[in-house]
Amino acid sequence: MRSYCIRAATAADLDEARAVMLDTVYRDFDTGYVPRWHADIIDPGSFYLAPPRHTLLVAVDERDGTVAGTAALDARGPECPPNPQWLAERYPSGETAQLRRVYVRPEHRRRGLARQLVEGLLEFARTDGRYRAVYLHTYPHSPGAMGLWQALGKVMCDEREDVPGGGSGVVHFEIPLR
């Protein structure tokens, strides 16, 4: 059985973390790389390593030292547009820990890595002490995503049902901070 180390990413991890993220948006999402949505993937150091209230965690396969998964947190709330106005108001930047890029390579899935990464992000947010809410959005067709997020949090808005015309089709969650 493989073992993994969940830890804060370093500059040396960024190329492999970027590869995990890019592979995911091309393989698992219908979008591929979209610059206005995925700038953080291209420059994760500026988005997650430099700002003190942001973080990028990696799951490293201890057998070969490769990055098997990623998870990020930042203090940027959801923007309107593309998200509904009430979500942007409920989760303002600076007070909201937004979970992002919780991705695990397919060959490493079903081992609890995503949950462990999320627990690490939640501990980071609690330690910061200034976040009042934890928010994320996900694509319902992303492998394993809905089950994970439904087990950890509460659906706040399912655009497929709650937004006229289906919005962008994403599902928005709040995860308890404590």
C-alpha cells in the first residue's frame, strides 16, 4: 500500500502541482485551460505561496516523491458575475476561505487524499483565525467531487436548479470551519 505525505507546497513542487492541475482541467472538466479562470494554475507561487493568508498543499507519493494531489485556499470570495450576487455578498473576500484546486491524479484516487488535503486546508483556515466561512464551487461531473463535498458540507446553490437557464452548472458549497 502506498503512503503519502500531505504538506505545504514549496517552490520545488510547483511544476508538478501545475501539471496535476492542468491535467485535471483538461481531463475532468469540459473547459480545458481558460486564462480568466485558471491564472492561478499557471502561476501558483504568486497566488498561493506568496500571500500569507493563502496556501497550496500537496499530497506527495512517498514511494517516488511525485505530487499525486493538490489543494489550495485563498481569501478571495466568489465574484459576481459569473456567480450569483447573493453568493458574492454572503462570502466576501477577506472573510472567506475559498477552497480551490482540490485535485487528485486518477491513479491515486479512492485513498482518502482529497479529504486529507481538505482537512489540512481547514486547519490552515482555523489557525489563521480571521476567516468566518469556507466556500467552494465544483462541477457536478468531476469524478468523486459531489460525494466528497456533500459529505463535508452543505449545498448553498445548485446552479442547475437554482439559477434560471442553469447558470454555469456549478454547485456551490459551504464547509463548516469548526
